[in-house]
Amino acid sequence: MTMNTAIPALAGRTVVSIESIYLGDGDSSYHAVVIGEAGYERIGLGWDSRGADVNASASEIAAYAAHKAAQHEAWHAAQLAQAAQTEAWQESRAVKRGKLVIVARGRKVAKGTVGVVAWVGDSDWGTRVGLAIPGVDGLTYTAIGNLDVIEGPVPAPEARKPATVAQATVAALATLGGIPATWARMRDGSWGVRVTREVKVGDVVTVTSQSGKVADKAITGIAFKGQGYTLCYV
């Protein structure tokens, strides 16, 4: 067994690996991985690893390799989980057909107006959204950046800001009571609904057409589950 006597910090230590960290511009910093009382320890070697040798047994080297692989796997799993969480967060806030939204910015449509997204499309002024608002004929259009998605129940007018909340709109939506949905053509040619929330057979959805008409329908079957939406029979 090599004793690594040339480097005092490694004297009497069991070295399982000599590793480097690239610092850029052609420079690297070296460290020795040694077996410590509480696990593996790293001892810095500076710019030069000469005089440091791996002196561990084959089984000790294999154990460290397995430890390092497990660490990498755990890191990779954490990265995937973080990416999935970020994607889910972005999806929950994406303005799409069938989602319940509130006007939070802009001037032409009163801030606080609540509606269901019935249409999304491009225009000379960027992406526009057509909102179906109870009691309002046709669709109300605004820029997509003016809208925020509402998750959960519609908040009461007095609990929301700014003070220009369209209270009649909120009250009208509250009377519908169903989960927001839009009409969708099914593979068999019949009409079903597209929902952006978790639903099950028996749930009641409030379906909004592109003309702004609304109707309550009960889900009779699940046809397809996609990323962020579900197609249902009614």
C-alpha cells in the first residue's frame, strides 16, 4: 500500500480517488478523497496532484464508486422533480381555453372582471383572449398579459383588489357552480367538453361556447387525459 508520505495531510490516510475540478482557462484544482470516520472526506491538493496516490483496496474503491453513482442519481432525480414542479407551476398559471381568469391589468376591460377563456389567438397586437362573461353577450377581448388564472373558488368581491371589481360578474359566476369547461369535438364526432382541472364522472361542468353562451353539464365519461387537460363525455 502506498503511504503518500510526500503529502503530510495524506499520511496514514486511505485514498480512494484523486479528482479534479476544472476552473476555466485551462486551470484545474485537485483534491484527494479519503475514508474518514464519518464517511468520505476531501483534502485539497492545490494545482498539482503529484505525490498523491490511490492506496485503497479494490473493494474500497468499488464502494466509493457506488457511493458517487448514488449521489449522482439522487441529484438527477432532484433535478427532474424540480423541473416537473416548475412545469406544473407554469401550467397552472397558463391562460388557456376553459380556464377561469381575472382581469388584473390593462385599461379597456375593468380590472377584477372574471370570465372563462373561450378563445385564444394571435393578432397584430400580440396574443389576444376572448372571455365569456355571464350576462354579457358575445366575447370580451383583452391581451393575454392582462389576465391571471384563478385557482380554487372565485374569491368574494370584498376580499379582492382593486376596488373596481365587477361584482355582478363574480356573483353570476358563483351561481353557475360548475367547473369551467369548453366544448370539444370527440373522435366519434359527438360533442364533449375540454376541462383543465381534475374531474371525475358525475362532476358538473359549466361549458362556455365561443359565442359566450354557458350551460351546466354532468360528466358521463372520461375520453382522454392529456398534459394539462381532459376530454370528457357529457
